[in-house]
Amino acid sequence: MKTDRDRETTHTQQGIRGCITKEKFLISYHFIMTFFLPVVVLWLLSGASAKVVTTFENQCDEFFVVKKTPIIIPTPAFQNICQMLNGVVYYATLYDTSNKIPLYSAYKFEELIKCERPNAWYIEPQLDDNNAGANMALQCTKDGGKQALNDDYVNSNYDKGHLAPVYQASSNQCAKATFTLTNAAPQNKSFNRGQWRVTEKNIANYLNNNCKPYTKYIVTGVVPGKQIIGKSVTVPSHFWTVYCCLDNNNKCQFSQGYIGVNKNDPVQQMNVSALEKLLANLYNFTSFQLFASSTKPTRKRKIRF
């Protein structure tokens, strides 16, 4: 910042400083081009993988139980997203570009922490531009060809309902990464702030208290409904979630499923097999598998909050 003495310097002195500044700039530019640019190019060529990927395998499959994704019928509208913020992948999302909502998000639960809730919502640039960067970014367009935007929710009477929720995030950066519209779907306000919020907290508390020796996996998804908001953003008919506490033998020692109609009614609790059958019917699929069959334990445990 210039001082009063700086402002009172003569024209000659300003000219001398200008020459020195230019010389410093040329030296800095030469240094950057000689030393820094090759490092950047090498980093780019070393495999800074795109956030939108053709398959989760070897990209961000660590968020799925035994690295196996839920088995569903793929369509060209489904896009695999490794949810990346500032170069770190925090969870994985299967996004439905035809309905402009996620089908599910898969993530790990570490422990209960108090995360800050940011105000800004991100979008996924690569859904609409193959040449865009790999990280989620703040919205800078009014036209979301393949994804929902903030304007779609204005005056809709629906919340942006998280799939991977803030309450179950493992860090403040992770919580920030959940604030992307590719991880949200229109959710009844009373349901989001009432019954579903209680379910998210109950699951987090249960996992935190009962599954400490195990690796804790969660998949949360929605069932597309018939109502539309904004520019062709589908309102889900149901929200569902399921967890697995995986032991060292790759068995789900504890697992449970939950599903609720997108209104503030009580959420149903059921075993994973029952939820898979219900979802297959709701999606009109022949079958729907959430966790690999090899992860089922030899004995079943009843789980109640």
C-alpha cells in the first residue's frame, strides 16, 4: 500500500520505480516459465483425473462396500461423478441428467463432528462442458443443460435436499463438498427439516456408538417422481438410505435400510433385502442390489434405534 510520501514522489522517481517494476516482472515471468510451468504441465499429465468419469472403478470406488456399486440398469443419462473439491474426492454420485437429480450418493461415515454449514452451492462444470475443470465450482451460468441450478429452486416450496448430508460429513471441507446441486434433490421442506433430518441424525448416532470397529458405508438415494420444478428438475417421490458396518472379513455385521415418501410422514425402517425389493418395484427394475451378496453375514442382527 502506498504511503503519503510515495504519492509525493517526483515524476522522475516514479519513472525509475516503473522501470524497476518492469524488470522485476520480467525476472518473475522468466522464473515462472522456466521452473513453475513445467511442474504444472507435469501435474496435468500425471493423471489429475476428471470428476465426471466413465466408471467408478479405480476412480472413487473406495466409497462403495467391497468397491462394488449398487447394481442397476445403466442408461446414457446416468453420469458417474467423483465429487471433488480442491483436488480431494469426498464421495461418489450417480447423477441422472434426464431428471436433473442424483440417483444416489455413496460415502463413508467416520465419526460425529460439528461441521459448519456453508451458504454457497456448487455445480458440476463437466456435466455441461467436457473441457471444464475436475473440481466442483460455483455457478456462473443461467443455463444448466444437464443439471439443476439454484434458480430452479426459487419459489418452488422445496428445499435442496442433501443425499450425502452435512450431519454425517467427516470434516468441514467434506461438509462444504456436500453443497453441490449434483448431491441434492427437491425435498419437501417439512420432511427435510423433520422426519428425514431425524433419520439422518439417528443413523449417525447409531454408527458412531455401535460400529466403531468397522468401516461404515452409506448409500442415500431418491426415486424420481412425476412433478417438475424449474427447468425440468424432477421432484423425487421417495428418499431412501442404507448403511453397512463392514468387518475385516468383508461382511456387513450391521446393516439397515430406510425409506420415506417425500412428505413429512414417518420414515420406514427395514432390512436391506426388503429395501432392495421395494426399490426394484418403485424404479420398475427387474432387480436392485445395494450391497454385494458376498457381504451378507451368516447370522442376522435386529437393529432398532
